[in-house]
Amino acid sequence: MSTTQTSKADGKLALSPEPQTSRDLVTLAPAFKRNEGIELTAQLFESVEVNLSAVIRRASTLTTRRSVKKQWQAAWLIKAIGIIDLTTLAGDDTPGRVKRLCAKAKNPLRTDLLEAIGLKPGSVTTGAICVYPTMVATAVDALKGTNIPVASVATGFPAGLTPLAQRLAEVKYAVAKGANEIDMVITRAHVLGGNWRALYDEVSAIRKACGEAHLKVILATGDLKTLTNVYKASMVSMMAGGDFIKTSTGMEGVNATLPVSLTMVRAIRDYHDATGLKVGFKPAGGVKTAKDALAWLILMKEELGRDWLEPELFRIGASSLLGDIERQIEHYVTGRYSASYRHAMG
Amino acid sequence: MNKISDILQNMDYGLAPESDDIAREWIATHKGRFGHFINGKFTKPSAKTFKVSSPIDGKKIAEFSLGTKSDVNSAANTAKKALASWAQTSGHQRARYLYALARLVQKHSRLLAVLETIDNGKPIRETRDIDIPLVARHFYHHAGWAQLLDSEFPGHRGVGVCGQIIPWNFPLLMLSWKVAPALAAGCTIVLKPAEYTPLTAMVFAQLCNEAGLPPGVFNIVNGDGSTGAAITEHKTFDKIAFTGSTDVGRIIRKTTAGTGKKLSLELGGKSPFIIYDKADIDSAVEGIVDAIWFNQGEVCCAGSRALVQEGIAEKFYTKLKARMEKLRVGNPLDKSVDMGSVVHPTQLANIKKRVEEGVSSGAQLWQPKWSGGNKGFVGGASIKGCYYPPTLFTEVQPASLLAREEIFGPVIVATTFRTPDEAVALANDSRYGLSASIWSQSLDIAFDAAKKMKAGIVWINSTNMLDASAGFGGYKESGFGREGAREGMMEYLVPEWQKAASRITPSKKLPNATPARGDGNAIDRTAKFYIGGKQTRPDSGYSFPVLNAGGKVISEAGLGNRKDIRNAVEAAHKAAGWSAMTGHQRAQVLYFLAENLETRRDEFIARLVEMTGDNIKKATREFDASINRVFHYAAWTDKYDGDVRAPQGNMLVLSLKESWEVIAISCPDEAPLLSFLSLALPAIAMGNRIVITPSQAHPLIAADLYQVFDTSDIPGGVINIVMGDRNELADTMAKHDDIAAHWYFGCEKGSKMVEFESAGNLKATWVNNGKARDWYDEAQGAGEEFLFRAVRFKNIWTPFGV
């Protein structure tokens, strides 16, 4: 790491550690090794206990210790767009609705704004589209010709209490329809009962059914209640081969929070330290504002590092977040507060 | 370079500076030149000034008058003049002023935060989120005490004119800790801010005017150590409050000895930060960040000694180092730094010197790679600011200077331990005792350690938590007195009756220790000492004659010396079981003592008559009062207890009243039985063990008493009695570093000597300054101060939640 010294006009100095190397998606991809999982290794998590109040303290000062302003903020928000899993998971979803969302995923930001900040039109897309299995085909079709992956929730989302055979069949169906990513839900009972072997086997089975599709394991942390449960479930899910661990379905009483996320990313760090394997993280539900997105980006950079600011290792599951980011970027460009109707609906 | 496309690659934080324009404008409106604040007015800057620079860039930001003796005198006289009407102001009215100050601090919070950062170098995040909100909180809390003063502290009044000297590490926060309780108690103030950081105090002075605080109630004299010395030496002050180094604290203790000034000292620390194997390790790592890389480590209560259980040490150090790589040091006005600049080049030099000593002692130094390796300085010589990187020492032996001396910089020194017992032993192996931080998910381990810590503040699974409702202050050489809470208010109050107290009748010189009995008629009895539950002969081998009121020899008593005191202290330390007993168990012993005393009523009354020459009626009155007093403290034993504060959600603070372990007591001559018991009983009721010298004129009463103690199941070593010359023995006790507190009731000279000599280990002293008290009077002989002085406060912060 090198220390950068940025001189300001008045001679004041900001000294700070900055990342060793700059990197981008292209250079990351070849080096990226998918998490193949490891044997269920109890000693990596069994004795771990998480102290709630200390985690809350750290989470609450993450965003008071780091601040991004001006062009840095604009850049960080562009980065945030690129890691959004633009999501629609509603009973009234239709192919039309999904197509509209896909169009937004391809062009999440107005061209004039992109140009104003020096980026090429078409250079920014969302991280993925996230839909129900029956909408996968529509999404794949709508996104033809782009690199935007289609993610599908599966396994009896959101409760996950359908029989395993049906859940596996659902995964295979989605993959067959072209889904690049599967967002599965775990059986919360396995965690609440401390039945780690059952959880491991469940995730392993789904992972196998995914084939080449990447697997995000939704822990439904709002149902798990304790951070110690969250940590252990995170570890077991990674051991079983999850490519990502994800906080919530968006349907639990409490969705993504910073303390829960901090616990999960610390588990990712411990797993990486133990195995050398990198697992991604996806908070979902409750990340609604540009400020929220910055908070989670700061969390990733501080606790995991630069590599975890790319869509291979970080996603945010959100539907309304993009709209706020668009408004903030317009504010950066024009100095005027924006209105939502000035940006296209998704 | 800072194009969006580039930032998308490097994902740097960039710059996020807080503007200091308004703060600079405020300085400019004063033309950067400040005098003092006396009688509600800012004085003109004097000819002799000192320069205040910002440690951010080393540039001068202001000039301040260097307060002289005459400035101090003028401020002191002003405060004295303002006292009469301020002390008469109703508690409610004072509460209104304090509330106004709290609101004004909130209204001008950003100005205060930015000024503090410019002046001190600490990150704007801390001044904005921690310092200034705590300042407002302190004024709110004390608005409450002002309102409740009459009902909560009956029989008390404000101590008077206060001289307050505060440090540079939390300039405005330390001001609030000193000023708020003083104003609440009806005291007037002369405050001296630290010479490195005087700016925010001047804004506060403006706020006092804005709040309409009567002129003269709050005054500021700026200056350096010489100005502080002038305050401590000035006769007008009734109370000195000081926060700063232990060395200066000792000087102040000596300077104020015998002057009758009340004193509270909040001094240095070398606080342990213990990580047990059952800890949440990631959170404990973050705890270290909050402990020692908070305010650049310039925190008296900083957890600066990490004690790590062997089995997890390697893992812990690895995680800690990874975390250190992520810390950012730089311009404190930037909102993305963890540490700003050290306060002053002098302090930076101190830190570097300590680190160099550490390296040569063989400890392993580690600093983050970004700091430029182990060179100890971030960024090279081109930077004029005072920056120092976060620093870790491992393999630090308890004997090394690194483990013993306060560094007051961002340096954590770590060592390992094997068992919980060893952790406690290492933690307490320090002259200091300010705070301790304990990390374990096991309730048993955490509470066991918390109870055993010799420290005023214990944080379980947390660190550096502060609140006005939880008193702050240390054990041992970290000072005495508390700031915040009810116990903090007591530092600014005195019992009402004291102002009318008369002078004590001086003790007669002890007769020569030679055989003096000539009538062949007296009882052949020599009063021995009582040490460790045994009657012992004096080490000196001398005895002195005991005279009755008529000057006739009625007996002889052993003449105590240094070694007798030494033996008594050792015996007292061995009797630790007494402190561990429950209040109920101790109460039973005291009731039994009353019972046994009562059965010997006639004998004691006769003895009093014989010794003092009092008539039977008077002697009976003293005896009855004595029995009453035993009941009084037997009653209190299981009731003067700790309580619980809840300063945050999911946080309970257990405020414990702990014993001092060993207290020395020098008894007066008047009412020899009653005064002995009035002093001994509250001490032992609260679990202390005592070394007590009875009335030097009437030592026989103690010889009678120890027979009763023996039969009352008071364990050996709880009460240790040595007879002889009060002042000679008090001198040895005051100089004994294994005695935590000393109560002295004798002459003025002796009071001064006890206070002066107690500076060695900073005992908490309670002396009468040669004033008499009516031991029969409830307030004077058994008021709250007896129990209050018999305990020291320990606050255990216990967060919880799942």
C-alpha cells in the first residue's frame, strides 16, 4: 500500500492509505475463482459468538468515519448502479413489467447525465435483473445482446418450505430458462435448531442443481434473530458452496441492516482467511437511498476491501434505490435538486 | 486525476473536508488576540502573550494573554465577590442557567466542533459526534442537580470559589465536567484552559453572557503551568479541581496541603484492555480502535495495555494488524480520517521517545505498511502537522516502561496471559487505576474480572463510554474524586455546619516514655497494640505513661513506631475476607459488637470517667451515643449500596460502592470512645480494614475496645490499633504507599502533613484542618460524609442484547 498525500491549495494535507492497485472488471475476471465450498468444518464457526452491542457500535460509526463527497460521491454512486440487482418480485408481475425493468437495467442513467460526468453512453448497467422463475425467459430475451445477468429467486421463495424435490426442480427450471444466477432461501428451521449438517446438505444440493449458474444463499436474517445465528448460517452456506450470501428475501419483518451485514461480511472475511476463497455479499430489502448505498459500499471497502466493490462480489437487491441515485447524480451535475419524473421508470 | 472514470477504478474516498470558514471568522472577529474573561468581560490582550498553533499544519491561529499572578488575583477576587449572591440564587434559577447553556452549546455545536478540531487536531467526527454532544449532555444533567440540590443534598452548601485547571485532550468536555457541577452547586469559578487549546473556552464564555449568567460567576484566566500554579497557590480558592498528569497532580496535592481547599484530581492511566478466548474477536479488535486510536490515543482512560489470552493471541494480532492497515490518519477536518494530529510537537516528541525506548527494550513494534514502515512517522518531513501512525507493540513485558508509563499517544502495547486469574493480576499490576475494558461473551468471566479490577471505570465488551450520569474517576494514582453523577456533585459541596466549626483543643505533648508511676497504687496494666487480631507489644520496646485529667498516671501504653504501622498495614491487607463479606454478615458482627459493649457498660463508663475526668452523666451520655452509633452503622451496612444507571438503551451501568481496602485513621482526643467508633465503624461497615491510632491522650479506651472486638467476631486484621504520638504515626501512615485513604483528626499542622505526604501514592485524604466537630451531633458525627468517604465508586458498563 502506498500513502497518498493530496495537497490542497491551503497547504493542508490529507494522508491516507489507499488501495494498492487500481483494478477493474476486466482484470478481475480471469483471476476470479468461484467458491467450490469445503467440508462442513464446525471448528470454524461453532465457538464463535457475536456481541450485538459492539457490532451495532461499529456499524453506526462506519458511515461517520468515512464520507465521500463531490466527484467521489458521483463515482461511488455510479459504482452502486453497477451492483444493483434490479428486482421485481410481486404477485402482479407480468412480461410487460419485466421488459420495462430490463430496459431500465440496460440504461439506468440518462445519457446526458452520463456524458456530463465523462462516461460513455451504454457503459453503465445494473448488476443484474432479479425476477421469479416464470419471468426468467422474458428477461433473458429482453436482455439479449447485453452482459447483464438474469437472476431468479427459486426454492419456494420466500418461505422455502416446499419439498426439496420441488425446490430442486424449480432451480433446474430457472437455469434451463437461462437464469445466470439463483437466489435460494434456506430452511430457517435448520438454523434455529442448530442443525448445521442439514443446512449444509440443503445448500450443497441446490448448488449442485445450479450447475454453472451462480448461487446466492438467502439467510432471511430477520427470521434468524441473533447475530451469532447469522454468522454461523453464513459460514455453513459458504462451506456448502454459496457464491454469495444474501441477507433477506425482502419479505421478513426486518430486512438488510448494517449490523447484520457487518456480521455477514466478517464471516466472509473469516472464510476467505481460512480457505483463500472469495464469497460475495448481497444485502436486500431496505436499501432505498443513495446514502444507504454509500453506507454499504463503505462497509464492503472497510471490512473486505476493494475487490468486494465489484458486481462479482457485491450486489444490492433493490427496486427503488436506483431512482434516488439518479436524482443525486443529476444534482451533482446540475447543482439543482432533481425530481423523480425527470428520470425514466423501471 | 480525479475524473469519475478514474475514481471508478481506484474507488478512493477522496477529500471530504469540513469547512472551517466560520470558525476562522470567529477567530478573526477577535483579531486572533485574546485576553482573559473576567467579570463577564473579555480583557484586552496583555503585553505578554503565548502563541496558539493548529497542530493540523503548525500554523499560528491565535495569541492569548499569559495569565500572571495579578490576573489570577483579579479573577479570584471577582469570583469571590460574585459568590454571595450566586450561592443565594435558588436551585431552580441556577437550573435555568444551566439549561440555557446546554441549549446554547447545541445551537453552536458545529462552531465549537470545528474550533476544537483546529485547536486540538482531533478528527471532526469526534468533536462533532462525541465531544460536543457530551458537553451539552453534561449541562443538561447538571441543570437537574441544580434543580434538586436542596432536596437531594440537605445540610450541604456549595464549597465556594473554585479554581479549575483542565487539559488539552478534551478541552470543552473537560470544561463542562468542571463547570457544570460547580455552577449547579452554587460555586463561582476561575478556569484555566490548557495553553495548547484555549479557543473553545472563549466561545463558552460568550455563551455564558448570552445565557445571562451573572458577571463574575464564571471567569477564565488563560496561561500555562505558571498560571495554573498561581491558581493552586491562591488563598481565595476553596476548591481546586484538576485534570492532567499524575506528576502535576502530585504537585497540586502538595501545594494545597493544609490550606483547607477541597481537591479533586483526575490523573493519568495505563488502562488494561483484556481479550479473553471467549470474546467476539472482531468486535474486540474494533474495541481497540475505539480505545487507543480515539483522539490519537490522547485519552487518560484509553485502553493502552492489551492483555490477550494465549490461545487466541496470534489470531487476534493478525486481525488487529489487518484493521490497522485500514485506518486513515490525516487532516482532522477531513470526514474520512480515523485519527488526526497529535496536539503539539512536544507531545509528538514524547510519543516518539516512548516508542524508541520500547524498541530498545526488545518489544516488537508493528505499524501499518502505509505509514512507511517502522519509521514511526506518516508522510515524511514535508508535513508540518503532528501526525503519528497507529502503533502496536507485542511481546511487551510487564517490567518494560511501555507497560508501565502512560504514553498518551496512539500506541497499544500487548502481552499475553494464560488464565483469568493471571489476566486480573496483570491488569492490576499498575500504579494507575482509571479504567479497564473486558471482552468476553462469558458473563461469569466478565463480571468476575470487573469486580476484581482496581479501577474506577470498567467497560464490559465496550470501551471509552462516557455519560454525565455515570461518575468518572480513578483508583490508586489515577486520582480521587468523581466527575458526573451524584458522587460528582459531592465534590462541590460541603456540610453546612462546617463554616461555624471552632478550632480543636490541641493535644498535650505525649509524656516521655520513661517509667513515671510512683504511687505503687495504680492498676498494673499496660495497654498493648491490637494487630491482626492479636495483642502485640510495641516494636520500640518503649511505653509511655497515660495520665488522667488531673495529670495523674493511670496506666502505661505501648509507644508505636514505623514498624508497628507497617505490621498493622500488612495485617489489614491479609484480612481481605472482610471486604468480601456481605453487608448482612458485617451487620451481624456490628450488632454483636453493640451487644457485647452493652454488657460492659459500667466498666466503659468508669473508664471514661477515670480517663477524661468527665462526670458519670457525661460519660454515660458518651457511652449511650456510642452504642447508638454502632447500631447506626450496623443499620447502614447492608443499605449504603450501589445502584444502576441506564445512560443508553441496552446498557446498564452498575455503580458500585467499593471499599478502599485499607484506610488509616488518626483519632482525635475529644470524646475518645465516641470519636473512635464514629470513625472506625463507617469504615469497617463498608468493608474496609483499618489501621487506627486512638486518642493519644486516652489510648486506654482502645485497649478496652479490642477486648470487645475480640469477643464480637470481628476477624483479626479488620481493626488494627497502634497507640502513640498521633502525628508521628500519621506521618508514617501518610507515607505508606499501600494505604489507599487516610482520615486524620488532629491539629492543623498534622492535617497539612497528612495531605502533603499523601501525594506519594495520591491517597484520598480526609482531614479536619484543626477544626473540632461535635461527635454527638448527628450531622457532624454520623453524617453522610462518613459513609461517602468510606467508599470509592466503580462503574461497570454492561451492554446487553441479542
